[in-house]
Amino acid sequence: MKRLAASALVLASLTGCFRMSVRSPAARDGAPESRTGVSLVAGLTTSNVAAAECRHGLSRVDVYWPWWSPFVYAFTFGIVTPLRAEYVCAKGPGDSGGGDPEVPPSVPGL
């Protein structure tokens, strides 16, 4: 029983963390905001945790597992994994006089 507990402790200490960061040269507009979402079926699909309300795109995005995410991942056998996204919207161009806002090149056109 002691060997099993020691093995479980060693395996738990060897787990890694997930973190993805993206930075753009755009100026920041406001304070960081955050959202919680999920990754389903070992990352095959994810819920939308992107900042759709950022009018001029994103300046910074960090996506990571919260501290409690590995427990949910283990309990659901990798089917559900909670994700946390922190983002900062990009500052728009100067007063454009009421014209259409400039769309950053990273946003695909429709």
C-alpha cells in the first residue's frame, strides 16, 4: 500500500502544466479580462474562450489550465479539461471621424 501511495505521489508530481501566450505589438486598451472554457475529448475541440468583444483585435492572450483543471481532467478521463483565458484588447486607431474601424491583419475577413 505504501508503494502504491508513493507511486501515485511521484506520478502526480511529474504532471506538467499547459500554458500558451500570444503577444502582438498593438497597444493595450484597458485592464486584462478573463474567461473560463473547456477543452473536450483530449483537445479535439474547445469552447470559444476568445475575446469576441474586442473591436480592434487582441493585444495579449494567455490560455492556461487553472490549478484545479488536472483533477477534472483525471476524473473525466480526459474528456473535459477546463481552460482559463486572460486577454487584453488592442487599442484602436486614433479618432477616425466615424469611418469603419480598421481590422487587424490577424482577423480573417468574411
